[in-house]
Amino acid sequence: MITEKEIVIRLALAFVLGGVIGLERERIYIKALKYSAGFRTHVLVCIGSAICMLVSEQLFFLYKGDAGRVAAQVISGIGFLGAGAILREGSVIRGLTTAASLWVVACVGLAVGGGFYLMAATGTFLVLFALIVLGTIEDLMRGGHRDNVIVIEVDSNSGDIDKIGPVFEESGVQVKRINLSKKEEKCIVEVTVKTPYRIDLISVLKKLAALPGVRRIDQKTDDQPPFKI
């Protein structure tokens, strides 16, 4: 039988390992101003998987049943949660990496619940390496990116403010931060975006300029002179 102390240790470790992976995903979604599977979701998945593995072991000791039956259902069941993290925005599909991280976190939780601490810790380290280091290398191989600050003047009574973010995202431009200020009958929206070099930002800004409530668009960059639309 697994002792109560061992149960607490395993669940606490599942919390830590799931949390560190979740923090990396949370960082990405905070930058993109989106809500998806972040810190809490990864923690819950890892703890839940560990509990399933602990239950499997306890049932085996009590009833001599199949110790892997409950744990096996976690692998198939996590697919439904991962599918919810995948989003389609126009021709762009997002969330595949997060869905994969949820699946891996479930596996880490099973390893912790089974008492395979070295396996779980090593797996977590490799997951973080893949998400952070390889993610940076992947961005460089895809052509890198540049940061831009876009200032958009919009009618204060216009509902097109909510359309600004989706226009950037559908074009493959990641929104990092949005600041909104009101002046009389107009709103000044300052958007900080991360633009891959392969994307023509001018064409994206022209799409924004076509929105009915947009009065003016200014671009401020470090490597290019500002221009207006």
C-alpha cells in the first residue's frame, strides 16, 4: 500500500511539474492577450493524472486488478481537453502546441503518480526545453520577427474597436499589448504587435484602415520611419 506521506509527496510534485509547464504557456497567452490552457489548466491536468495513477495502484493492492486500466483512460480522455485548446482563425490554426503540452502534462502526472520521479522531472525539463529553446530556434528559422507599435484613431461610438485584434491575428501578426485611451469623440488605440518578417505589415494596416470607424493609423518602429494611413 502507498503511505499517506507518499501520496502527499506525489501530488505536490505533480502540482510543481505541471505548474512550471503551465507558466510557460501562460506567458505566451498573456502576451497574445488570449485565454486558453495556461497555468491552472496544466496544474489540474497533472494533479488529476497523478490521482488516477494513485487510484490504479491502490486498487491493485486492494483487489489485485489491472493497475493500468484507470491510467490508460487518462491518455484517451485528455484528447477531448486538448481538442478544446485548438482554435481555427480563418486559415490559421492555433493551439496545437498547447494541446500537445496538455497531453504531455498528463503523462508527467501519470509518471509522478506511479512514483517515477526521475522520469517525470526529466520529461518536464525536456518539455520546457522544447517549448522555450526550440520555440526560439523555430521562430528564427521561420524568418524571425520585429516589434511594431501601431496607433489607431477610432470613433468612440464605433464597434470596430473589437475587430482590431482579430484583423491582426488572422493575418499572422501576434498582438502583445493593447492600450486604449479616449479623447472627446475619438478613441486612441495603441497596439504593440510582433510581426514575422515574412508578413507585409502595410497590407495588414490597409485592412484595418478599411474598417468603417477607423479615422487614422500611424506606425512607429525602430527600424523603419513612421508612416500614416
